[in-house]
Amino acid sequence: MTTRTTEDMHTGTWRTFRPVIDAEKCVLCYSCWKFCPDLSMIVREEGDYPSVDLLHCKGCGICANECRPGAITMEREPL
């Protein structure tokens, strides 16, 4: 039996919608990072804007729902 980590499993292909961050609206509160169940919101250093790890993001939309300034929208993946 081979042991795999979640980093090895690219679950982003399950996604129908992807989060898109508007940096002009982002206030760097990092709520998206705090609430992401897949740890797909990446913050390299404090003061950096978050980015999305699309290899692992399943498109649940929790980040957009928790973003009070409305800096994250969910956009349909191209067919």
C-alpha cells in the first residue's frame, strides 16, 4: 500500500467554480485563508495578498462567502 498526502492529490479538477480575488477590494483580513477547508488560500507573508492554489481548491465558495469586503467572486470554470 502506498501512502499519499493531500498535497499529492490534485482535487482542483472537481471544481465547477473558481475563486477570483480582486486585490483592489482586498483589505488583507485573511478571512479567506482562515476559513478555507482545503488550505487552498495561500498567504506567503503577512502583508501579501492571498492567492488560490487551484490544484487543490474544490470551489466550495466559503472564501467568497466569508469575504466581507466582497473581494472574492466565484466564476464558472470554462467548459
